[in-house]
Amino acid sequence: MQKNTPYLLFMTLVLLVTMSFFLLIKDFLLACFWAIILAVVFDPIYQRVRQYYKNSENVALFLTMLIIILVFVIPLLTMTLMIAGESTDYYNKIQSGEINPQRYFQDTLALLPEFNKFPHIRGMGVEQISASVGNAFEQAVRYIAQQVPALTQNLLNLIVQVALAFYILFFLLRDGHQLIRKLISLIPIGDRIEIELFERFTSVAKATVKGGLIVAVIQGSIGGLLFWFVGIPAAFLWGMVMIILALLPIGSALVWVPAAAILFLQGHTLKAVIVLTVGILAIGLIDNFLRPRLIGKDSKMSDYLVMVSTLGGLAWFSLTGFVLGPIIAALFVTCWEILGKDSQANKT
């Protein structure tokens, strides 16, 4: 027992120092996380660029960082500013009475001749349903509009986080493979298990960002432009909603299919046909052609697991949960699979 005392004391010290370190950098963990994710996703690009600039590693790093800014940062920032402006403008129109969501939904429901034939709906009435839906929509727009001042107030913190993320990303791209090898040698779990966990983390991170976020942004952008083209109010706001839904197995069809139905009921047949055509041929088929090529077969998870983990990630980690939720779920499954394999091996 006395022989184990120094080891136990040392392990206690390691745990205390590790916890203290994470508490020390807790305000910057988000920047560290996104630096790791971007390094995982763009490392293949960096390796390819590096082949062309074998004598100048800094040039390869600079070009890779520039590609990340052009592909990831600028589109995301532009989209955020456009959605913020759109939601604020739409909210001001609701406040001034120029747009009345309750009246809009009431007029739409009144166009359904069979609507009042359902007994459980007849008791509620068109006005009550339209008021509930209109209030929910107004509250959603209000919430988004109220986040704009907060975003402006936290602009300095956002700049610091982004700058820190890119600073860490620079070193992760340059020394990432060496760091992984060092971690594998230091963590006392077993090299086989650690390599499998690292590979699982890498595959799911790439799948979520490339096959999830990029495809969702493409789908939402097409949907937003489509709504703007046919004259649907708050087109960019609806585009953002489609991006969020496209990240889930539910899909963005929950937005553009009802929009087409409403346009048809209001007598805008041509616009309804345009929305359906673009929705089916462009937005809908992106999943079938683009997502499999970006994700790959080995990193897929069940739709129900993606749904639950993404929603849980959103509840815990806000926007970062789109990526972090599926990663935690994948590591959870992998750990239990490893445990099951070891258990079977011990039995035999």
C-alpha cells in the first residue's frame, strides 16, 4: 500500500493541474475547438499545397489559411450579417404594423375549403390557430433581432476568439501529426484504442463540417435566393432556417414545401411551381449527389443518432453543438464498441 502512495499522490496532482489548466483557458475553449476542427478538415488541403511548395512550408501554411478564410470565414460572416439585417428589418415592420403575421396565416387558412370539417379544429377556430402560429413566428423573429445588439456588443470578444483560433490553427496545421503521435505515446490507455478514437474523431469531424455544414449552407443559400426571387418576405431569414433544418435529418423541405403549398392556395401557381421545381431538382437532390461524396461511407451514423446528438449539442453548446454533438455521440459509440470487442476477446 505504501508503495502505491507516491503514484496515487502524483495522479491526484495530475488531475488537479489538468482541471486547473482547463479552468484557466475555459473562456477560450471554443476557439481551441474550432481550430482543431478546421485543422482536421483542411489538413488534406494543406498536405497537397505543401507538395507544390516543398522548400517553403510557410508559403503552404499561408495559402492554406487564405483558403480557409475564403471558403469558411467570409461566407459565414456575410451570411450572418445579411440574416441579422433581414431579421431586424422584418421585426421593425411587424412592430410598425406593416406586416401582420396573424392576418397572413388567417388568410391562408381561410383558403382551405375543407378546413372546418375537422371537429377538433372547428372548435378552435381559424382565428385562434392563426393567432398562435403568428405569435410563435413573431417571437422567433424578435429573438433573432434581439441578438443583433448582443452580437455588436461582443464584437471585440468575437474578434479575439477568431484571431486566437487562427493562431492555434497555424501551429496545428504545421505540427498536428507530431502532436497526435505525442498524445498517443503519453495517454495511458493503449495505442490501439487511442488510434481508433482519433480516427473516429477525425472522420466524424470531417463528415459533420464537409457533409453537414457545407451542404446545409448550399441548400439554405439556394432556398433563400429562391424565396427572394419569388417575392417571399424575409427570404434570408428563411434561408437560415433551412440551413438549420438541413443540418438535421428532417431536411429543409419543411420550409419550401409548405411555402409552395401556400403560394398555390393564394393563386400564385407559377411561383408555386418554381419553388417545387427548384426544391426538388436543386435543394432536394443535393443530399443524394453531394453529401455522399463529401462524407464518405465509413463515417456515417444512423439518422436517429445524428438527430438526437445534434439537438442535444444545440441545447448544450449552442451553434457549436452542430459539430460537437455528433462527435460526442460517435466517440460514445466507439468506446462501447471497443469495450465489446475486448470483452469478446477475453471470453475467447
